[in-house]
Amino acid sequence: MAEAEWESLERCLEKHIPPAELRNVKRVLYGKETRKLDLPSRAFEAASKEDFELQGYAFEAAEEQLRPPRITRVGLVQNRTPLPADTPVAEQVSALHRRIEAIVEVAAACGVNIICFQEAWTMPFAFCTREKLPWTEFAESAEDGPTTRFCQKLAKKHDMVVVSPILERDGEHGDVLWNTAVVISNSGAVLGKTRKNHIPRVGDFNESTYYMEGNLGHPVFQTPFGRIAVNICYGRHHPLNWLMYSINGAEIIFNPSATIGALSESLWPVEARNAAIANHCFTCAINRVGKELFPNEFTSGDGKKAHREFGYFYGSSYVSAPDGSRTPGLSRCQDGLLVAELNLNLCRQMNDIWNFKMTGRFEMYAREFAEAVKPNYTPNIVKE
Ligand SMILES: NC(=O)NCCC(=O)O
């Protein structure tokens, strides 16, 4: 049941919990109810024709006297890799471009302003194999690689900000590889890029074999639809990573990911949601879907037999708001587009209620951290 046959927690709750109690269960598990968005029927028809799930929800905020509502729509895309991992590289990339193009068309029909794809979306998640070729051939220039050029066209055509997480090859600086999200403005210009700060050393996520820890800090991108940041996958386990994007002013933090059930499914609903609460911002958690099979066997360093498959990517993409409410997740087993309408005024409203930025005592932690990272630091343990 840990794989594709279990569709989602939400479907399970809806099937088995009596309606009168379901309301309370959802109130506790999901916070204040999100309103279902009235998306165009042609969008649902296109999604069904293209065989992906479409869901839409809106987060409300209180009316203010001096500020009009600041409404923006985000789109989260989760998908399988459409072709087997041993198909020629260019064919795999091109099939993924076609798949995403179809989903972005539907997002445009739903009025999406900012769209984000899953981590390393142009490739299978081959870092488990520890082989270099052909996987490093999926790396591209963030500034003018084929995928960035493709996304620029989408952005311009649909007047949409595109967040495109790719494996980056920095040809100008020693051909070094990075795990990067390229942010493309709705004008079609490359607004900038941000790199994955924390690299997993867990299970089959052998990513340090391929690319380095990000060196760009915590940039936040000002777009006409809000200030956005990207905390790539494993970065979501690091509260300080979310915090620094928030300190730099992010109102929406995307978390494009690739993670599997056995490792992280019970953490998934907690981490991005907690980050939204702790940082008075919206967070958008995106995970890929399905099983990916690799041409050659690899071991997991656990004494077990060599195998060719990574594990089950469980989808379940969702959006959380600064008041702790969240959308239901997309399916665990189907490609999908989640549209969420956010009123960004909710960020400051929650800040004014809970005051975490005022009560955070950052100066105290800055002093204590500065001491704690020194090699001769003695932990402050009081003994009898
Ligand atoms: N892609 C990636 O960083 N995965 C690590 C596993 C996890 O963070 O759940």
C-alpha cells in the first residue's frame, strides 16, 4: 500500500469518515477550510484529456482599510517522467517539455500567475545510480540552455512567472554542476537563479556525487505577483534555510522536491506547513510521481541486493498558508496541477498576530551561533 495503489490521505478520509466528523478531522489536520476555486470547465476537460489531475483552492485574508487585497495565483506541477530512463537524453528532455507545455496551457486557462515545476524536472532522478553518463548530459546553462529558452517562451506567451528547477552546468565557471532553480519573469526575461543550499546524504540520494552546495545564499525575487524564493527539496529539513528566505522578504517559498515514500512521506505534510507558520509566508511543496527504473543495478549501501529502481515518488503536492491552513494534497499516483489563489496580505496579518519576527530574538541567536560554530566551542551544559 505504500506505492501507487493508495491514492491519497484525503480520498481515504473522505471514504471512511462520516461527513459530520470529517469536518472536525479536517479542521484539525488542515486548519481553516480553503475555498474550492471555480476553475473553467475547459480547463478540467483539457486536464482530463491530457490525463492529469486538476485541483484549485483559495486562501482568504481579512479585509484591510488601507491595503487592497493582494491576490495572486500559483500553480504547482507534479509529474512522472514520460519516457524510460534509457531513452536518448534529447528525447527524454523533449518529451518532458511537451508534457509541461500541455500542463502550463491549462494553468494559463486557470489564471495562474506563477508556476513552479518539480526538482530537476527535465530528467529522471538518476542521482541514486552514482554513474556520471548519461545523467550529467541533462545539465544545462541556467541563462540560455534549451530548457530556459523553452520556459522563456512559456512565460512570455502566458504572462506567467516560471520557476524552472534544473541541473545546471555553469559553463563560464569551470563547467561546474549545480542543482538550480531558474526564475523567469512574466516578461520572458531571466530574473535570476538560486541554488540548492543543502545536499542530501541520506539513502539513495547520492547527490553530492553530482553537484556542489549552492553558493548564492538566499535570494528573493521581486515579481509583479509577489516576492518569491525557492528552497529546493532537502532544504526543507533545515528551518534556518526557510528563515533566511523569509528574512529577505519572501512571501511565497516554493519547495520543488523529489522524495520517496519510505524515507519522508510522514514528514512531508509537516515540514512545509510548519515553515509557513513559522515564517508568516506561503509555502508550496511539490513532489514528483511514480517509479523510475534505471538501466543498471545499483546498491543502497545497506547490505541488501542491488536493484534498478529508486523507490516510489509519492506526489502529494500542496500549499500552506501563514495561518497554518493548507490545501488538500494532489494525488500520490497521478500527474497533477494544483492551483492556489493566495491573498498575500495574510502574511503581514499573521505577522501582526503572532509576531515571530518581533519575538524571534535573532540578535541573541546570531551571537550564540557565532560562538557555537567555533571549533573549540564548549556546549552550554549545566551539570550538578
Ligand atoms: N532531492 C532531495 O533532496 N531528496 C532528499 C530526500 C528528502 O529530502 O526527502
